[in-house]
Amino acid sequence: MRCFCTGERQTSKHSWRGLPTCHVCRFRSLESYATVKLCTLLACVAFAGPIVADEVTPQDFDRHIAPLIAQRCLTCHSGSEPKGKFDLSSRTTAMAGGESGVAIKPGSPEESLFWENIDSDQMPPKKPLSAAEKAHFKTWIEGGAHWGTEKIDPFRYSTDARAGSDWWSLQPLRNPQPPTTTRPGWTSNPIDAFVDSKLQAAGLAPSNEADKRTLIRRLSFDLLGLPPTPEEINKFLTDTSDVAYENLVDRVLASPHYGERWARHWLDVVRFGESNGFEYDQPRNHAWPYRNWVIDALNQDMPYDEFVRMQLAGDILQPNNFDAITATGFLVAGPHNTTLPANDKMRMSMAQDEIEDLVGIVGQTFLGLTANCARCHDHKFDPISQKEYYQLAATLTGVTHGERSVQVELSAEHQQRVVDIESELSKIRTARDAIEQAARSQILAERKDGTAALPEPPIAMTTWEFEGDLRDSVGSLTATAHGSARIEDGCLVLDGKDAWVGTQPFPVDLQEKTLEAWVQLDSLDQSGGGAISVQTLDGATFDAIVFGEREPRKWMAGSNGFVRTMPFNGTEEVDARDRAVHFAIVYHKDGSITGYRNGTLYGKSYRSGDLHTFAAEKFQVIFGLRHSPVGGNRMLAGRIQRAQLYNRALTADEVAASAGVADRNYVSSAQMLARLSPEQRAHFDTLITNIATLQTEKDALTGSQLQKLYACVSNNPGITRVLNRGDVGSPAEEVSPAGLGAVTGGSTDFGLAPNASDADRRLQLAAWVTHPDNPLFARVMLNRLWQYHFGQGMVTTPSDFGFNGGQPSHPDLLDWLAQAFRSGGYRLKPIHRLMVTSATYRQSSAPNAAAAQIDADNRLLWRKTPQRLEAEEIRDAVLVSTGQLNSAIGGVGYRDVRHFEFKGSNFYESVNETGPEALRRTIYRFSPRGGRNPFLDTFDCPDPSVTTPRRAATTTPLQALALMNNALVFTLADNFADRLQREAGETTATQVKLVYLVAYGREADQQEVQLASRFVDAHGLASFCRVILNSNEFLYVQ
Amino acid sequence: MASLLMSHRNSRADAVPGEARGFPHHDPKAKRVIHLCLCGGVSHIDSFDYKPELAAFHGKSLQAEERPATFFNQIGLIRKNDWEFKQRGESGLWVSDLFPHLAEVADELTVIRSMVAESANHTPATFEENSGFRLNGFPVMGSWISYGLGCETDELPSYVVLPDARGLPAGGTINWSNGFLPAQHQGVAFQTKGPAIHDLFPARELSDTHERASRDLLTRINQSHLETVGSEDALRARMRSYELAAKMQLAVPMVTELNQETAATRAMYGLDDEATADFGSRCLLTRRLLEKGVRFVQLFSGGSFGSPRINWDGHEDVKENHTREAARLDQPVAALLRDLRQRGMLDDTLVLCTTEFGRTPFTQSALDQIGAGRDHNMYGFSIWMAGAGLKHGLAYGATDEIGWKAVEKPVHWYDYHATVLHLLGIDHERLTYYHNGIQRRLTNVHGEVLHDILT
């Protein structure tokens, strides 16, 4: 532990006795709330005067003895494996003694091992008790060792080894009043009063206000992650009003680029990555909406509690809201192992690892608590029991990773259009049906009186009528129904899930062939199901009538690896949902393949290479499945009325004839069309065209309603049990989903049964986390905001407010701001405004050796700490300066990796970005875990697999290499030069001046212009731009 | 906490010596490390763990009270080793004919035959092997050592990765992640095509004069900026990083120029033979990198999973698979050990050869069959170490009579990591970095140094 101002190391982190007080920052008083409390308590014990033996009542025990036991003994002597098997946390166990027998003999300290060990300073081992403390124990035993409350909560008090529930961060928000300050310019913003008071106490004074150019550059990078443009700078410089800076802040906060900058911070914390990680590392192609959701939420200044509720339970709170579901991308932002062992225990163990990761991210992100550390045992440092870990884990076990198809709500305008189209379609269809019906009736009437010839149908090799059973009506093949396949009303009914029918192997070879089926579909939006298929018994080779696989709503000749498949370019199916459609595919000897729909040619015939010969006894016919194995998109949902297989290629007339005989009342389209007069035909064709046009428009509107989304998939969570030592092989008691007792605010008892639904669990969790009386909720987020504005948090460990975390440098300010945050409805923008308009923020960053002597890390804020641009800011700033930034907001984003699969694993190879999409802000980069960008990496862009609440800012030669040599830098330097020539003309001096203005936000002086001009004349403008992009002034914000 | 503050103060341009102050903790035996990472799971019972009883059990079913937990859950009959074992060298260390060249340098090896892993799933097991944790995002050993000890040169990265020419291990860069440690401790994977390091040279051809003038101008502009804003360590460090980058541009092409080696050396490493050329070149490059002061070089044997196999994952046929894989590295690795020995480098260099888990003594097949392939075995397997501070020609620990489970002196990865750090002069409990509530360690909260294998 360091003293905050001198950096001097203290020997013991929480030594509260004999600690030298730092004369500058009063280290002791900064130490912790807990320590202050502890000292007060002990003072009370020590100075209340000796208690007399016969006065030690149970109340006295609770007041005086129990705290001592809790603080000095229970770290070792409690829990599941107490040292020496001596558990001092309850009366029963304390009196029972341990390995060495009974330890406390009431009335007789001399016969009590407990006293003996204390008296001889053997216990506590590292730091013996004071004389006063010893006296208390002795008196207590002499007085009969009366016990008070049966169970002493080992988490009640902080000790020098761990935090208790009295730990500073767990206490309710206080209401500190801003101190008074008289420093000119530091009186209006309460932040300044708090900061100034600490500075004064340390003998420090703040720095002067930075100049306006520095301020606008600082503010712009801080809030937008982008440099200010020369126009913005000019506007600010020429605004001489008193509130010029405040006006600037308002302008900047209103920019949509604000969301992009601050979303990046959030994505760091939630370790947002766009692939699964682990062995397969599959891409998550639809995870990006979460990133955009964060950007939008910040831009809209969504209240933070709402922001968090949505991320924990948006899918439950608003199940029909696309955005709300998107928000749950938080729960599935991390890595996920999809390589599953066949062994159950191994899978369970992997699942527990992922739950621990999720508990960790939820606890650290919103509460600053490392609850994940209590999976195998009670938390070693914070008041979180192992049981509580499993209770919290139970609130999240229903969360599963997955890609969902989510309904996007249509705009009112589009909804209306859909209604209009439907009514229009209905009218046109009626008109079409009238024409068809008239022609059909005529044909059927003629058939009855024998004037219309009934074409003779061809004889099939095998026919299935599905009348009552699965037998074929020509041959004698046995067929077997699988899954839910069944016969109903003369049809084979297929559910699209597991239903299919397969025959026994065929006894003869099959070369030329024709497949035909009369099919009615459950939905025209299904994709990939097979109606009838000829396949080898292993499913590896097949020819099939397939619907909608490669092109929506179209029929095709499916085949293994698409080797015999090409588009027929037929029309989109519109009827097959309403009535059975006859579809036939003819496989000719020359390899050409022809499709027919309702007896007429479907699109065009094509050549596919060689005809495949299916060998006798090695193939079968299947229905409802494109090819084996069962599953995937291979299943057809619908009904097959009839199907036939021919061992020859039918002619067009034969197909037409076959199409006509399914039903004596069936009239093929060809027959019907032939009957129409030319005028009728023209009218009919117009109607068909109109139907297709309207249908397409409607599909486009309603199809866009479904968007794929990588988000939380809610699952049955099952029952959670405590696992001894975290081992799945050692389950113990069942737990109910609940919160952590250490967190004050909402009740930790969620009133849920162990088998409660995922929805109930996460709703309760979200309510508990965001409870207005939860002090951690506001403090942790407020501290994050402070950190990003000032370079370090008041608590320097932003995701850990527990024992191992840092102490707040300004505890009063932290609570005052947290109160302001909460009472302002948890809106971020007013807090940003408060922080960046403070005099503290507006200080110059000039070094001050004397101040650095006292407070090298600038924790007390005697200046504004300069900051190197972050990786994304560097790339974005280069894009802006060179005039190349594509400033579009939202959307899918860009990829600077080539994705390929190799042996089942996914790889992401860096490629140079090109095109306008690649010139977008870096936050829109597709970010696979196994495909990091070396340029960004080297500038400390974090590994998306790990939460990064605070980035490092390293300086390495690899950074220099990247920025000097990367291809993108050269291209952009060229663009920069082009821009200069465009905007500043051909004079070198003018060009140089513009470079300084654009890249540094300031004017170049005469000497700089001369130096630069000489270089430009010798080596060109683009080379000069490359140097500027590498310079410190470009890369640092003062 | 101290290290966090220090890293944030970002004043260091280079990593010489360790960023985390106070290292080494004790006199180091080893100064640098070579890690041969064999992906897929090498069969210990076919290589370093001689189990004479296996022959007797061949074709019998496993008589155990529990059903073994394996990845594919197919427990076939027991199969004897496919390679013959012999005692080698003066030490009499048992090494099978799978590695005939390594067998010749058996006296250099320290074999641990009682390794235990906590996962039988490749990637979590590989993460554990390298970072001590089963999840993504933890720093790997190379990063920890770079963080602790830095580099002996400022011209090359401290942690270099040389992937298999056939492809990256599954997960790609995840395998050499710095995790939460500062970025300069990430493994720098040398590229197989073009310059070894990304962006080593300008993407465009520039004359020396031009490049020198650019650097000079940069220095002058930075200098004048420094005078304006005042003396900041960070700004100075950045200026220095450009000087170091220039040195690296000279050093990297030199070190990767294997033609500077004699024909005899190249032949010894197997550069002339197609089967050994890839691993041989990388072994030779490794020696050259170490000579220049690189701290940690990691070589991968094997790429990602799936068929046909390009790693040691012999599910289908161990004999076919291991024969092919061993042929790629056996001679080069033996040559590397000999070369290091003859140059006196093995005295302060640690060579590690590990695999994420072993393979089962029973085959991956139907209950009543002796298959050709073996499944993953996390309960017992072998790794070896060589070089500084170790007792050579030693076999430590033992598995049961058929090589299924470690029964004598079981060693977990954290014990192995603790031992490696110990040899480097580092107390594994004191190489820490604060991250989210914990002073994180390579060894988590475990780890016992294996003093029995140390000199």
C-alpha cells in the first residue's frame, strides 16, 4: 500500500496501529472507512475501563467480545475447514473445542487452552493481542464465558486481512457538503471545492487554466475520441463570451460521435468480442447490434439504471422489442467454448467455468465486486460466502449463447403499406382465380362429354399414393416412417423437424430418371427441405426435389455438394401453401436436368456434367429429408399427396400428362393457359406479374422484420447446488437464486424457489443490482466516468471496490458525485458536463517538479495529467486529419481480417483495409478473439477475451514500427497531402501551416514553417505528413 | 499495485530488464527459455512412459471401478505401446523408438511422467498448459517471464513465437496473449512470409537518405515539443522507442538469416530434408534468437484440429499420426540440444517440451475392439525439460501400471510453472500483477517447486 501523495510504501496494508501519519495527505485518514470504524470500536473497548467479571452479560459479549473474535480469530477459525478444527464462530463449536480438546473452560482461564495461547502470544500468530484485548478475554472467561448471539458473522467486521460488511464501499452513500474555498475560479463547481481542499491540505496548489486551443483539443478527444476541426477551433477561439467553454461542452456532448467514444470504454469493460474464442473460434456475425445499441443508448443519454436493466434482462422486460433483446448481448459478450466433450462431467465442468466468468463480469462491472472469487471457498478478502456465489450464479445459469432471429417492429408507414398490399393482392388473386376457374370449368365440362382428350399418363417405376400406408403401389418396397411422419387424408405429413420416410434399398441400378411429387408446403419461407430424394444409403450422394435452399421460394434439383445443382431460374412459388403443386425433375442421359412445375417447364433446363448412376442395393428413396442425416435445414414441412419415380427421362408432354392425372379434376396450367383467348391471356399475365411485384415488395418489408442477433437465449436454468471446492463431482446443498448479503439496498432474498424460471431470476437480479439504495451501483459507475476524464479513478481499481481494490483519493467527492448522479436520474451527460466544466479539469498539464515531489501520480490533481491517445483514437485521428474518415454511425462495421476455416477452426488473417467501409471509426472494427489487429494491439488495444476496466499506456519500439511503416499510414499520408493541396494550394508554407492546424490544432511558428518547408521541398509533402502523424504532439493530449 | 502504477506511468520504452522491479528473487539458474509446445496430446505410453505391463493387458478391457472420462466417451480395449522402449545413454532413461534422435541425447532430459491436467478438451487444456487457467484472456508463461525479467536486448522482442508452417494452433493469437499484462509482453509471432515482424519495414520503398531525413525531422519536432510542454518521461520514452525501432530493423533480418550458418549446422538441424526443414529452421532460428538475448522463444509443433490431422491428435491411428509428427521434430530438437550444449548455452538455457495432455492406454473404439487410435488422457502424461539447473537423465513421478493415471508424485501445471519460474530466479508467489481484485499469478493460488528434479 502506498501513501497517496508521496508514494511511500507502507509496510502493512491496513495496519492501524503505529502507522506513521503522512504529513502531507494524512494517509491514515484516507486509509479507509473501515479502519476509522475499527479504531473507534477498539478505542471503545480499550477505554471503557476494565469490565468486571460478573458484569459480562450476553449483551457485553456481543458488544465487546464478539467483535474481537470476529476481527482477530475468525479468519482462520471459521468456515468449512477451520484451523485446528476449532471453530470460534458459534457458541456450540467454540465450547466444543478443536483437535486439542476443549479450549474454553468457563470461569477458569488457567485451564483454558484458548487463554493459554492468547496469553503466550501464540495466537493470533502474526500479530498478538494488546494487553487490553487480552484482559477482555480473560475477564470474559472468568465471568463464565457467557455467549451472546449464537452465531458470530465472520463477515461482520473488516480485519487487517479482509473486508467485512463494514467495508467503506459497502456503506450507504453519505451526504458530504462541499468544503468552502476562496480560490478564484474554484468556487462555483463543487468538484473544485473538494479537490482544492485536498490540495491545500497537502500543501499543493492547482495549476493555471490551460489555453483555449489545449482545452478544445482535450475536450474533443475526451468526449468524442476525435480531434477538433480547424473550423471548430476557430469558432471557439472567436467566441469571447464568458460561457464560450460551456457552450462548447454542450455542442460536443450533443455530437453523435460521443456515443462512439464512450461505447468503446464500455466494450472494454464487458470484453465484447465477435467470435467464440477457444478451439473453434467461430465468428459471431450478428453480435454487432449490441455495439450499436451501446452507442445509441449513450447518445440518447439513457439513464444508467435503465441501461443496466436492459443488459441484464431486456429480453424479459420487453420481449417484443428488438433493442431490448440486443442489450442482452452483454450477457454473451465473452468467450464461449463450443467444443463439447462427450463426457458429461467434463461438459458440466466447462459450464461451471463459463458461469464463473459470467458471475465475474456481472459482479465487477456493476458492483465492483469480484464475486467470482468465491466459487471454491468463501471469498478470501471480501464478505462473500461460497453459498452466496452459487446463489448469484443461479440468477445467471439460464443465460445461454446463441443467435436469435428477432422480429423488428415495422414503422407505422410500412405496416400500413403491408395492409394495403394484402388487400390489393386479395383483389388481384380473385380476378386471377375467376379467369382460371372459367377455363377449368370449361375443360372439365368438355372432359365429361368426351370432347377434351384426357392425356395418357406415363407408367412409373414406383408410385406412392400414401393412401392409408407407406406402400408403393407398383413395386413392393417397404418404407419406414421416422420421427413424427404420418399418413393423414391420403397425404404424407411432414413436420420439418424430424419426420421423414425412407424405403429399403432398390434392387436395380438407376441411371436416367424422373422424380415427381405433389407437394403442399406449410410455409413458403422454409429453406432446404427435400420432397423426394434418391440417395445412397449413407446420404453422401443424392438427387432431390428441394425447396428454397439456395434461393428463397424457388425449387431446385438438390445434389451432394451442389455438383448437379444450378438455378432453374423459375418463378418464385406463391401457391404451394394454399394447394398442392406438382413438381417434377427429369435427369437426362446427357446430364441435362429439367424442372417442371404443374406440368409446365420451370425456368430453364441446364447441363450439369455427368449423370450419376445409383447402383442396385446401394440406394433408397426418401421423403421429407433432402439427404441423411436427419436435421439441419434438410427437413421439409408440408404434405406430400403422391410421388413417383421413373427409371427414364420423361418428355415434356409426359410430365404434363402426369401432372394432369393426379386428380381427374386436375387441370394443368398448360392446359388452362391454352384455353385462354389472346386478350384473356394478356390480362392473365398482367395479373400474375402484379402479384409477383406486390408479393416481392411485401416480402421485402416483412422479411426485414426478422434480423439475426447474437444475444442471450433464455433457457431452463435447472437447479443450482453449492459445489464443494468448486468441483462438479461434489455437489452439496441446493440454493435459491439470490443476491449478495454484503450489498445493501434491495433485499438479497429474491423470494424465488430453486427451480424458478430464468425470467424471474434475471428480473430480480436486475432489480437488485439497480436498486436505488445500492451504494456500489452509483459509486462504481461514477468512478469509471471520473477515470476516463482524469486518467485515473478516485478508486484506481475501477472494477474492484473490495479489500484488494484501491482506496478513494477523494471519498467525500466520490459520494457527493454519486449522490448527484443518482438524484439526477442516473443520466451521464450532466455528470460529464459537471466534470469537464470544473476548474480541476481545465487545469494546464504543465509539469511541476515541486508538486511531483509530493504527489508523483497526481492523485490529488494538481494538474491535468497528459494522456497518450488510445489505439482507436490514433487510427481515428489519422483518418480525420487526412480527410479520409467515413463518419457514418452504426451499421455492420468493417473487417480488416480475412476469415477462413481450416480443419474445423476459424482463423482471421490481417488484411489491408480498402474501400470506404474500411475508413470508418475503429469502434466499428469486427473484433474476433483470434484475429486481433497488430497495429491496434501494439497501442494497448485490449484482448477482447478479458475485461479491461483500465487500459495500460505502454511505449514500445513495435509501436514506432507500426506507425512509421504500416501500409495504411502511407496511404493516409498521401491522402493528407492531397487534402492540403486541395485546401491550401501549392505554396509549401501554407500547406505546412494547415498541417499544424489540422494535426495539432494550433498555428505553426516561423521556425517550424521553415524547418518543415525545407523537408517538404526535398522529400515531398506526403513524407512530411507521415512524420507529423508519428510526432508526440499528435499522439498526446495535454 | 506497485506494478500497476509503474506500468501506467509508462515511462519505459523498452523492457530491459524486467518491468516488475525486484527480480530475480534469487540466483537464477536459467536466463532464457525455449518452449516446444506439442499440440494435440502426445501419447506418453508410446514415448517416455514405459509400461511393460501394457503388453500383458493388450486386448483386455480396463478393470476400473469408475468409467474413464474421455473426450469421445468410447472406451475400447487396452492396446500395448506401438514403439519399442529401450534404456538410453548412461542414465538408462527409458525412451521409445518414436524419438530415435532424442533418445541419443536422453542424458540431457529430465522427464516428468506424472503430469495431471484439469481438462481433456484441447483448448482449455492448452490454455492451462500455457497460462495456468482454462479460459481465454490470461497471460501466458512467455508473457509473465517477459514481464518479470524483460529482455536482454533492446533490439528484439522479449517473447517470440514461431508457429508451425502448416498453420497456427487453434485460437491463433489467443495462444500468446499478454492477457491483462501490458502490451509489450504479448508474444510476437514471426511471420513465415515476408519480414519476420509485422511492419518491420516501410510498406513502401524509401531511400536511406529519405528515411534518415524523416527520422531526423521527427526528432527535431519532438525535441521542440518537449521544450514547449516541459520535461515528461513519457515523451522522452517515445522518442527513444524510435531509436530502438531502428535498431530492430537491423537486428531482425540479421538474426533470421539462416544462411549465415555452416552447411554442417544446417544439415544437423535437418534443413536439407523436407520432413524436418520446417521445425529444423525454427530450432536453428531459436538458437540465434537466444544468442541475441531474446528471453523466451516458443515453438509450436502442430496446428489446429480436424482432419486430416496436422498435429499430435491421434484419435484415428496413433502409429500413423505420431510417426509423421515425430519425424518432423525429432532430429531438429536433438540437434538443438547438442548445439546448445556444445556452445555452452545449455548451462543457462531451459528447454521445455510439453503437450496439453497424454493419450489413453485403451483405444478409442468399440468396447470389444482394439482400435488404432487413442483418446485424450488428462489423468497422467509426460513432459520433459532440459538444461539449466536440472538433474539430467532423470524420470520423475509415475503413472499406474498401464499409464492411465499419475499415482506417484503427481505434478500439476502450476507445479511445473512454479519450477520454471524458480529456475529463472523467480518466486512464483511474488511474480504478480493486480487485476480485478486479485494479485494475479501464473500459478493462481497453487504451485510447489519440484525441488527433487533440481540440482
